[in-house]
Amino acid sequence: MGKPFAHQDACGTARAPLGLFINGRFHSYIDTKTDPHGDIAAGEAIRQHGGGAEALITCINHPRTAAVDCLICDPLDDE
């Protein structure tokens, strides 16, 4: 169960960009100079789309995928 979070931590350490995901789908990258944790972007997306918005670290190898959800780098079947 901890592997997806280890992958997310590794991507964060590698300075993968922060992405805005709406209902689990990549929407855009977040400018972390003005919004370091993605709170502003996520809040605006929630207001516009009615919820389901998250700011997540993207996968360093698959940039339009959330690191914690990257099934290519961390397949579910090897747990």
C-alpha cells in the first residue's frame, strides 16, 4: 500500500511539476511560484467545476499523470 506514496515522494524530490487534476483527469500545470501548494488553483477549479479538483505532484516519467496514480511506474499487480 505504501508504494504509490513512495513513488509520489520520489517524484516530488525530483522536482516534478504540480498538476491540477479535475475528477482524476489532468487539467493543467500549476505555477508553484505564485501557488506553492496548488491551493489557489484547486479552489478556483472547485468554484468553476463544482468539486473534484486536486493539486497533485505529477509523475516525473509520465507528466500528465498524478505520481500517486501512475500505474505504469507502479503497477497494481506487483504488490
